[in-house]
Amino acid sequence: MATSTSPAPTQQRPRPTRDAGSGVNFGRVLKSEWIKVTTVPSTVILIVSTVVVMVGLAALFAWSLSVMAQSVGDPSVPAEFQAPTEGPGSAAFEALTTPSSGLVFGQLLIASLAVVLIASEWTTGMIRSTMVAVPKRTPALLAKTAIVAAVAFVVGFGSALMSYLVAQPILGGEDLDFALTEDGVFASVINTGTFLALVAVISMSIGILLRNTAGGVVTAVGIFFVLPIIVQLISGLADWIPDAARFLPGDAGTQMVAVTTAEDALTQWEGGLVMGAWALVLLVLALVVAKKRDV
């Protein structure tokens, strides 16, 4: 008598569940970019150099204002070479701009740093590893931009605050010292950091678009320094040119940190909005181009 046997039931293994904390997310990309930015010795050196230069220039500017104040009323100094005793151009008025007096060189160094940090990834080929780890590209580029902008803000704000503290004993000898609570002063200190953060975003965008370190640095320097000079030289050719010049990044940034608003000039808020618009447009353009181009 034949007996039939049924196959033994196969034991089903539980499907592995994906750990919700594994994989790529923006937080981890941000942490990775932070490590990449802060562990490069040349980056740290350039950041420290920026702070030293900005604070040093502020101290030098404060000393020059003290000398200016001493010359007022001095019979040995011709009247045409003496500064006014009050209002724009006077030592007391100009002293309020001491915290941001090193900004010109600060923005040059931050712009160069931002371009080098992003463009060098294409130059060295490191960008391929980054894009393999983060295939969507945009999160990696946004994370690096956010890190560099945050570093630039801290550098700008910290340098302006230290410049204020260093300058006060120098200015105090001629009764030119002032409080942070003076109208527009603390806003200028904060906006020094904000302006450098926006400079970093604009420069990072230029680096992404050009993918070349030298070309990116030259372009950034041209936008912030050379273009305003050219516009000033040709301002007499048409009435609309001086009005348009107010909306250049360099001019708008100058108004961001201005303690007082000159006639027909942008206010601190307007200057910030113009700079923000430049940064946003260039960043969006850079992200779109980076997504469509081959690495």
C-alpha cells in the first residue's frame, strides 16, 4: 500500500527591515560637509587670517581717527586739511563705522575661500565621490553652501564685535568712544556677518557655475570690486547709471552695514534685500546648471 508524503513547509525568513536612521539625509550630508570644511588646515588659516585682518584694520582706522581729532583746532595744521567738527566726515561720525571698517578686505578673503572650497572639488575630482554618495546633487551643494555661509556669518559678526571692543580704548583717548546701543551700530555689527554670509553664497554659486578656481575668484573679485569702479567711471554717460549702481552687490552691501543712510541711498534693509536677491538668483541658477551638467 503506497503512502503519499506532503512536502515539509518551508520556513519563511522575515524580510529585513530598513533602519529608519540609515541612508542619506540632509542632516548627515550637512555633517559631512562640516567635517570637510573644518578639517582642511588652509581653510582654518584663511578664516583666522580674515578675523586678524578685519580687527587689525579696525584698530588702525580707530588710531587714524584719533589723530584726526587731535588735528582739529591745531593752528599748525592748515584749515583746509582739518576735518569737520561734526556731521559726516568728522572723527566722531566716522568712529561709528569702526566695527565694519575692515569689511572690504574681509569680503575679498571670504569670497576667495568660498570659491576655492567648491571649485577645487571639480579641479581635484573629489566632486565625483560626493555625487556618488549623494546622487541628487542638490542636497550636497546646498549643505556645503549653508556651512560656508554660516562660517562667514560667524567670522563677520565676531570680527565686527571684536573690532568694536579693540577700538574703544583707542577712541576713548579723544572722547570718540561710543556704545553698541547707538542708533544703527549694533545692526551694523550683525549685518557685517550677514553681508559676508551672502558674499559666501554668491561666491559659492559662481564657483559651481564656472567649476574653475582661478576663474571663479577673478569673477567674484570683479563683481564686488572692479564692477563698481567701472560703473563709477561711466556714471556721467547717462542719468540712470548712478541709480542702477545702487543695486550692485558691492554698493548694496555697503549700505547694509552703514550706520546712517545717505541721501538717495538704500537703507540697511533695502541693501540686505538686494544682496539677498543676488544670492538667491545665483544659487538657484547654479543648482539648476549643476543638476543638468555631467560631473
